[in-house]
Amino acid sequence: MPAESTDNDAKLAEKPIWVLTGPTAAGKSDFALQLAESEQLEIVSMDSMAVYRQMDIGTAKPAAEACARVPHHLIDVVGPEEEFDTNLWCSAASAAVAEIRARGRQPLFVGGTPLYLMAFFKGMMQGPAAVPGLRERLHEEETANPGCLYQRLETVDPQAAQRIHRNDHKRQVRALEYFEITGQAISEKRQQFESDEWRVPCRIAAIRRDREELKERVKARTIAMLEAGLLKEVAAIDTTCGFSQTAGAAIGYAECLHHLRIGYKDQEELRNRIRRNTHRLIRRQTTWLRRIPGVQWFDPTASVAKLSQRFKAES
């Protein structure tokens, strides 16, 4: 069911919110910065890992110069040792929109986390009441037999397994918890995500790039992140505050943690692991976005002015 109405709903419904999305490495940030400057918008990050402080290189956060040009929200919200979920992000996003509009400006949501997009604009799915001890038991099973939860999820809910990363034990536990309590796959209960109804009015544009082009961009991005010191960044966090389960499952960080603690054969294998998992993420993101009604796909060679006109034509 959609989330219950809040006091912010009336303000959120004032004007359709512009959303710029697309898969990882598609070039959203540069496009968003130009669009936000030209239309006097403020960017609300829709990135599930940019919320973590200190996780800068691997999340490709906007540089200080970009933040000085355009205000950015929902970046560096919590420490990497903290858990941060979709409900918390939706609450923070509602507060950001209210704050932006109170100053007479409008938000531009930017990011490649489809679950955040769907949960905010369509509403969170309400789950069953928790069963005491079940979540703890599932975590214990994963600790005793790493990988068992993902294997089980592939059997009972293959659609959810396609969406959830192998290292994202938190979401695996939630999906399996739902299945054990209800006897149904959580994928079958995401019906509000398939409907044409929106709790919060929005206009969504997504960048489309050729698969081979994305591969080259991911390759260059991975090399650049490692050369910029991603391993050192991960080691510094790991030896100080540490990572929460969610933060530690981020692509780039999960592989670097494994390399630091156990070790891949060499740096080339580390790069290849990051690239492979990034491509898997891109496939999941693209699948999600293609299922969202009303998404307008555009070529990255299109002008910002043309994209702006498209948004305005529908608003």
C-alpha cells in the first residue's frame, strides 16, 4: 500500500518534481549541474551511497566546486558505520523539498537508485509485523555459511535476487523474512510500483547510452577511482569507524574490503571485480527504469535547453 499522507504531501503536490536518472556512469551529474544552473534548481541526491560521509571516491560525489555552483541535498547525511534505509531517505527527501520550496525554489532529484525514486513518488510498501528472532536467525545463518541467503533468495524469489546485490545481506534478509512470514515472494507485493498512479507528481527523464559506451565509461571510471585512492579511503574507514552492512555492500567498497582483508590475486582482478559488479548494477537499474511508467529517455548529446523544454512541456 502507498505510504500514509503526511503534512508535507500538500507541499509536495504543488508542482511536479523534475527527476533526472539513468544507470551508473551515464553522466547524470554533469547534465544535472547544467540543468540546475540554467533553471535555478537545487539538486536532491537520489543516490543510496552518497548519503555516507567519508565515502567520497567510490560514490563519485560532486566536487566542492559543483556544490558551490548549485546547492546539493542528501549528501553526507550519516557516518559509514550507520545504517540508512529507504524510509529514512524518503523522510529526509520530504524535508529537503519543503525547505527548498520554502525559499521559493524548486528541487531536481538526481540519481540512479530506482527504489528511492519509486518509494518516494509512489509510496513505500507496507510489510508484515516482524517475528521476534527471525531476522537474527537469518543473519546468523549467513555468518555461518556465507552466500546461503542469496542462494535461497534465488530459489524462492528470483526476481528479488536479480535486484539485490550478492553482498547486500540486509535486503536479502528483508526479502527472506517477508517470504517466511507470508509465504509469498516480496516481488509479488510491489504492485504499486507497476501502477500509473503517483503519490507525488513528477516528470522523469533518463539518460540512455549504448551498452558498449557504458562499458568503456565504467572501465575508465573504475581505473580513475582506484588511482584516486579508493583503497586508501576504504582502509581508513575500516580501521576507524568501520562500515555498516549497507555501506560495506556498496560496489567498489565491498570489493576493496575483500581485497584488504582476504586479497584478490592482484590489482587487475580487483578492477575486474568492480567493473563486473558495476555492469550487473547497470543491468538492474536499466530493468527497473524501463518498467517505470512515464520515463522519457533521452540521448546524452541532447542539449540542456531541449531537456528543459521537455520538462516544462509536461509540467
